[in-house]
Amino acid sequence: MADPMVALATGLAAVLLFLLLIGLTAYLLWKKRQDQRRDTQLISTNPVIPPCTPVFQTSQGSSYGLAEVPFFLPPSFKSSSHSAVPEGREEEEQWEQHPHLHTQRGSLTIGSWFPLGSLRPDLYQLPEEPSEWAQPSGSTVRLCFAVQYQHEQEQLVVSLLQAANLPAQCQSNATLVKLQLLPSEDRHLRQAKARSKGIQPQFNDTFVFQVSNNNVDQFTLRMSLYSVDRLKKHHLVGHVLFPLRHSELREAAGKVLWRDLETESDLPLSKHGNIQVSLNYSQSLQRLTVVVLRAQGLQCPSNADVSVQVSLQIHTQLDAACLSLEVQQLPPEEPAEVPSTRTKVPISLGLVVIGPFMYARGRELEHWNEMISKSQELVKQWHGLGAANNTHRST
């Protein structure tokens, strides 16, 4: 009894499946015919063609069931003599006679006075040097930059553009500019490397410094230009100091600035004089080497002997105060040692503290950090002497 029922159910299922396949096939055929009819209607629609345009028709293969597809080309205007009609007038006449050619879209509706597929080089020519970048006359080494302070974001935006009139010995080397705010607690300098070499290397870099509105006028932007030789040694060419006073920032807003570089010899002397010192620290030997090279501008008689005392201080403990040199006051280019002629009461002419952030700022901090980063060479720099209390010591 169960077998006839199973056979009947199987037969009904087979019949329903067959009818479903027939219906699906019929729907697909109807859908395909509707799509072909819609495509035929779209292709057979005649496009809007200007009356003066020649039409060339080509037929498609009958196997695809498609109608004829028209193609049209733009007309060729008769060009008149340039001596008779000016070029601008000729374009106006062609525009008035065939305005529909310029209202259509597509590459084939371009007027015949512009060759199809060609470029106009005059549209892509850029000036070699913008007029606002034009440097002042003279052969002084200069730096081109722009400064803008954004009060809402409390950001100082510095755009470094290019340098000019580099010395001949620097033109074949890479050029580097280091930027720093003085005085600043940030030990890391921002730096930009020139994208080209030569007498006028290009930078085109932008830097952002976060500076509060309350103390922006207390900072000075320092940009130091270095020449990097093949041994990766940095040779200072000069620097630019830009005070961030409100008047200076207002005047510099939206302008390209040119500033002459100041060299080490151009540095203004301190009231108490300057001293040049070389430093080197060997990490493997844990040895600090200090070389006092020369001094200038000291407030003392020209025939007096000058004693330089170097001491090393670690936190509050005076670790060493054993070096005492006797040098004569000479111009910076003529250092020399002379015999000592001590006076009974030495007078302190000034002092300078070179060290990490806990003890020094500005040039002194920069000198110390550069010494740490260059353990293979002596790093020399000029420093201005600060005031010191005159002390009387027995010798």
C-alpha cells in the first residue's frame, strides 16, 4: 500500500519540476527578446546632427541583429588669409557662423583652429621664478622663507623656500637647514634637506611649531644653513634670526621674505667678550675633551695675560676644577700660548655655562647636543661671555 503512494508522490513532484523549468525558460526567452527590442529602438534613434555635417553610415553584421550606426565628422572651415583677417576676428566669425559646434559635448566638437588631439604649450608654461620670489640684488648668501602665525590654532607655520648665492665650495654638496625656536625646551631640531644642488638650492618644505599666544613674542626663530660634504660632516654656512614679535609677524603675513645669513664672524660681541671652545665626548672612553681656542672682545688691558679656567660640575658637586690655561688676548685668527705671568689678585672677566637642558639654553645647549651626536670629531663654536662676580683668590 505504501509503494503506490510513494510512486504517486514522486510522479507529481517530477511533473511540477518539469512545469517549473518550462515556465522559467519561457520567462528568460521573453526577457531576452524585450532587451533586444529596447536596444534596437535606442540604436535606430536618429541623433541630432548639424545640417552642414556630412554623415557616413556603416552597417553592422546581421548576426547580432543591430541596425545601422551613424558616424559624423566635424566640418572643415575655410581658412582665410591671415593678412586679410586678423586671427581674433577669424575666430569670432567662425563662432558666429557655427555656434552649435561649441554647445555640443565631445572631442569632435572642437573648433578647427585647434588641431584635434593637440596641446597648447602656452597653457602649461610656468614661470621659472615667481616674481614674489625675486631676490634682492647683491651676492650675499640669503635664505628665502615665509612665516605666518595662526592665532586660533596657536601654530607658527614656517615655509622654507630656497637659498641663494651659496659659496662655490658648497654648491656641489648637499644643503641642510635646521630650524629651532630660541629659547625652547624642545631638544629636537627640525631640518630640511634641499631638493637640488647648485648656487640656488630649492627646499619647498613647511614646518609647524606649537606656540601659545601668550608667549609667542618671547621666542626667536633660528634657521641655520649647513653644507654636508661627502663624509657627512656638517659645515655651518650661517644662520638667520627672526624675532617673533607681533609687529614682525603682522608685517611678514602673506609675504615671501629674504634675509641675509649671518656668519660666526658677524655675531655681535657680548658686552663681556666672546670665547671659542671645542668639545668632544668619547662614549667608549667616557672622556670629555675641552679645547679653548681663542677669545675676543675681553674687557681688559691689551697687555694683560688672560687665564681660562675650565671646571666640570655634575649636579651640585664640583667634580673637577683642575685646568688653568694661560693665553694671550689675540685676534680670532691668531691663537697662541704664552708664558704665564700671574697676578696676585685675578679678576673674573666673564663666564659661560655649556651643558644639557638642566644647565644651559640656546647656543650653549645646541653646542652640547651637537657634541653628543658627533662623537668622532671636535665641535667648535663661539659663545658670548656672561657677567661674573669679581672674586679675589689667592694663587
